[in-house]
Amino acid sequence: MHEALAMLLGLLAWSVIFVPLFIVWWLPGHREKQALKAEARRREERLRRRFPGRAA
């Protein structure tokens, strides 16, 4: 019983340490990808307005 409790506490400690580290590592790249997608959407919208008959 004590071993299982210690294992759970160990997992909790590792998750408390590594989950924020993962978020800090992952978030900047994710935001950059979102910005690139938004830029591509804006560019596509601009082209669609400029050439209405063109299939995008």
C-alpha cells in the first residue's frame, strides 16, 4: 500500500515539474504556427477579393 502511495506521489511530483516545462516549451511554437496560418488566411482572402473568378 505504501509503495503504491509513494509511486502516486512521485508521479504527481514529476507531473507538477514537467507539465509547466512542457507548456512553456510548446506554447511559443504553437503561437507562431497560429500566426502563420492567420497570415495565410489573410493572404488568401486578399487574393480572393482581387480575383473573384479564381478558384482558391
